[in-house]
Amino acid sequence: MTAVFNLDDSYARELVDLCEPWQAAPLPAAELLVLNEALASELGFGVEALRLPDGIATLIGQRLAPGSRPVAQAYAGHQFGNYSPRLGDGRALLLGEFAEPDGRVRDLHLKGSGRTPFARGGDGKAAVGPMLREYVISEAMHALGIPTTRSLAVVATGEHVMRDTPLPGAVLTRVAASHLRVGTFQYAAATGDAELLERLARYAIARHYPHAANAANPYLAFYTEVVEAQASLLARWMSVGFVHGVMNTDNMTISGETIDYGPCAFIDRYNPATVFSSIDHGGRYAYGNQPVVAQWNLARLAETLLPLFAETTEEAVELATAVLVSFTERCDAHRSAAMSAKVGLAGVGSDDPTLLDDLLALLHAQAIDFTSFFRSLSNVVRGDAEPTRAMFADALAFDAWAQRWQAARASDGRPADEVAVTMDRVNPIYIPRNHLVEAALVAATAGDMKPFTQLVDVLAHPFVERPGLSAYALPAPAEGAPYRTFCGT
């Protein structure tokens, strides 16, 4: 049969010290649950071929594509602040790399494909629910314009995995700019092999920031690019209320893509202390802490790269520190731009320096739904403020802020409707509401994929209001226990 796609093995070939050759575990009965046809077409893969038995087998590593040399990648990491020198892909495999039609190189990667040498006592498997969670959230993030790994397919394994109860198993096939992480550099640095660390850095530069190779100090230029990419990413997370939930250094990519959707979720009522993860007891990865944690992770990356920055440690630390401290300013600038756009002030500016901070404080104080509020603001611009005022127990507090907001907007010469339209382009009406995601995953685990498929279809166009979909825009019911998410391992 003609190959469904071809792969390269550049990581396995060039970074042999940072991986273990491995094969996916045999599956008793593979069944395609969901295929991302739009992504497959975008990548130049034949959709119909992927649905055939050989195509499914190739998607999950049971039938190797030409050029594929599967490996489990090695990396270390700080998990909740505690350093683990050897983590790695305990239940994942890099099948290889491929070039998109536009020439960009991407990884094809599996999750839940069986035990590897890095399994650390785990079974190497994954359940249907967590793999579908990554699929729906990652694709929603893509539709929101946020850099992310993409989900190509979820395939049921035909076996059950043991968690608290037996659950149907699945394998996720995902696409990424790469799977190079801060933890990859930590692992390389910990070997004490200076040549390996430099080889990894050169590989990362060539893969993600090739222009840095021409800089006077290529490795410092590379680090600066990573800091900028993460500052932009964190601002985008915050602008849509996304909580990653497990921002360990092994879950931070060098590319600036969001990766590893475990205990992630979106905030409903605005509260910067929001935590969803069942294991984040101290709130380390709370919504409002995410920029601080990102900078902490980037400090760990800088530590690994110091030998490449300068000949002396003192000079290297000085250079690294200057870039690291710029993260806060970079992130604040990106976040200010994103939040200004959300309230229709993009390109206008404001002489009211606390306008946005005071708005967030007001939303927190009155427990206002983050997504619904910002989406409703465009109607205020159009002249209908009542639905927005009705969200507030103290509508006069909103009125006071709105007067300041209108004053800030006074210098904007654009027609109100034009401003409102631009606001609707950055304020989604449909996000992966936690209660909807949970309901879809429960149904899918029981064998009913229809709610999941419908949810994915709605989230593919998050900024366009459509008839008959009002239930997908509603906040979570007020009653009930706080929403909790789990890693799924």
C-alpha cells in the first residue's frame, strides 16, 4: 500500500543522547474515535487513507511510516518546584518529523502508546477521557489564535486501563512545532556534556529561531526569543481565562506553543486565585500566578545555557539576568495590548492608567463571568448596556467604571459599530466551558461521541455567534462543588 505520509528522524539522528529508540505497544483492537480532517488536509495527509486500517495503524505507530524511527524523548524537570533529574516520555513516542506544505517542520507524536524506559512505574497507557480533553482544548486554543500543539486523532485501543476504575483506553496523535522543552535542556545540562548541550541548542535554533544563528551571541539571542515567545503566550492565555494547571518545566516548550493539556480549564467567574487541578494544593499554578511561574521556569532555562552565553560565569549571569528580567515588561506589554483590544481601546491608548486593573478588580469583587462580560461589552458600544449591567449585583459600580471607559474611548474616531466588530473578533462567545467539556467526556467514555463532536464543531469558530448554540455560551451553573481537573495519568 502507498505510504500515508513520510517522516524524517532528525531528532533521533542528531540527538541520540536525548532519546531511547522504542516501539508503540501492540493494541488489541484499534478504532478511530475522531480524526481532525481539517488539520490532516492542511498537512497534506490523505483524509480517506487515514481512515483505512493501514492509515489508522500508521497514525498510532503500529505501522511505521517510511523514515520513521520512533523514540521516547529524555528530559528532566521541576514539578511543582521539585527537581526530577530523569522524567522523559513515560507513555509517549516521537514518531518523527515532517514538512508541512509551507516548509515548516513539525513533530508527529503519540500519547498513551505504552510503557517506555522513562515510565517510572506507570502503565504507559491513557484513557479515552483525558485524550479527548487534550483534543478538544488544544483545538479550541488553536481556533482562539493561541500557539498550541494540535490534535490529529484519537484512537481507541480496545483495552481498559486501570485508574480509580477501569476505563477505556486511547492513544492521542498530536502535531507540534517540536517537543523540545525547558526540561530537555535541563536534562542535557545535567549530563555535564558541554558538546551535547551545545548540539541541542544548535538544533533548537535551527528548528525554531534560525535567524538567531547569525547574531553576535547566537545562544543569548535564542534565549531572548524563547523569553519573548513565552511572554506573548502567557498574555494570550490570560486574555481568554485559560489555566494550564501544571506549568512544570517539562511542560514549557522552547517553541512557545502550549503543550500537555492535563488538568487545564477555563475560568468562569473571574478570580485570579482560581485553581482547578486536584493536585495543586498550594495554588502554585493558579490563574493569576502563571506569568510569575513562567518567568521562574525561564530562569531554570537560563541556568542550563550559562556556559554558552559567555566565557565567565559572572558575565553569563549578567547577560542572562538582563533578558530574564525583561520577561515581566514583555508579558505586561502583550497583556495590556490584548486587554485593551478586548475593551475596544486598541490603538487608542488611555490617560487612565488603572482602567483595566480596576475593571478586573470589579469583576473579581462581583464574581462576574469573564468570557460573558467581555463579549457583552461590544453591545454596550452599540448602545445596549442593560444586559451587561444586569450581570452586576451593584450595577452602579459598573456604571462608574463605564464612564471612565467611555472617556478613554472618546478619542477614537471610528464608528461605534466598527469598534464593536473589532471587539467581537477578540472576545470569544464560545470557549470550552468546563461543564460542557466534562459532559462531553463522560458521554464519550460511555460510547456516545455525539456531544463531543458537537462541542468540537462549535469551538472551531469561537468568535461568530450562531443560532441554536446559546447553551454553549452560558456560564456554568452556580450551584455545585468547585470544578476539579485531574492529570489523567
